[in-house]
Amino acid sequence: MISKWFELKSKAMYLRKQGKSIRDIETSLGIPRSTLSGWFKNVKLTTSQYRSLKNKNRKALIEARKKAIVWHNQQKTKRLELAEKEAGKTLSKIKTNQEIIELGLALLYLGEGSKKSTTTGMGNSDPLILKFFLKVMTDIYKIDIEKIRFDIHIRADQNPELIKNYWSRGLNAPLIRFKTVSIDKRTIGKPTYPDYKGVCVIVCGNIAVQRKLVYIGRKFCEKVLENLGG
């Protein structure tokens, strides 16, 4: 049985012998790749033709990857925008008062705060989280800023004074309260990402606050589980 593409075979063979790729011929003539592969199995391309096709395929792959990155970034942006919108809806239903603020800090502290020391402390690399923690400590729990210590943990290639100044500005805290800088010697010879500013640990000498926050956080979790039948 003669293939319905048979009348195009001579043209397809000519294009292949000229060094055209199977993909290009498939696109231009509309002949299925399976048919073309059968026709071309005995066609030998020259070294320069193979090299040319290889370079073309590599360039096409690079362009495809670039387009894929752009597409994925666009999709990620859409997902982030949706998440932000949904978060806004939830927050709009919450009345911010001291109890909500304490609950929020308690849950954060349950995950991020120190619970085995005799102080109330929290370490993080995100200034926003620590600024929230510090604000609640000073405004709601009335802890004097002069009784709060700020410890910095950095990598070997970071400048201690620059990092101290960064955290002092970010937390709006007196530079004099930043007394201790610890350098991780395991990072010697390993470059640090420009955006990484180390970890700041805020330490308040008051274990009573720690106990209250932990109890609020744990009891809230237990209450929610009870209400949800967990």
C-alpha cells in the first residue's frame, strides 16, 4: 500500500540530504516523523551537516529553557499574588488586639524561641520576625531595652561591624547592645550569599515571659485540636 505522503517523498529526501532536521521537514511538509524516520534510515549526512544540526539543536534547547524559566517565573508570581490576596482576606477578618498579638507571638515562639534556657530568647535571620518579637517584648511585656542582649552569628567571610550595624538599624536597637559576635569556623573558605546577614539572637533575661508564651502556644494548639476532634 502506497503511503499518502509518497508524492512528497522526493522533496523530503532532497531536504534531508541538504542537512535539514527531521523536525524541520516534518513541520514544513506535514509528514509524520515516523514516516520520515523510515525514509531517512539510509541517508548519510556529512560531518559538517551533523555538526550544524547539533549546534542548532543546542541553541534550540537553550531557547526552550529560557522560555520555560520565564513561564515558570510568571506562574510563580501568579501563585504568590494569589497567596497574598488570600492572606489579606483572612487578616481582614481578624481584629488586632493585645490578645491576638500575644497569641501570634506565642505560636511563633513555640516554633522558633528558646525553651531550654532560663531566658526568653529568639534567633532568626529575618529582621521582620525579630522586629516583631522585640516590639512585643518592649511594648507589651515592658522589658527595658537596656536589659536585652543581641548576639550575632556570622560566617567566616562576613564583616562583624557591618553586620552589627545592619541588625542595629533593622531592629531599631542601640548598637551598644550588640556585644557578642560568633564566627562559624566551619564556613572558612566558603563564600556567603550577598543577601545573607547572619543570625541575630535576642535574649531577654526573663524566664516568666518564656513560660507564659509556651503555655499560651501549647494550650491553644490543644484547644484547636479538641474543637476539631483531633
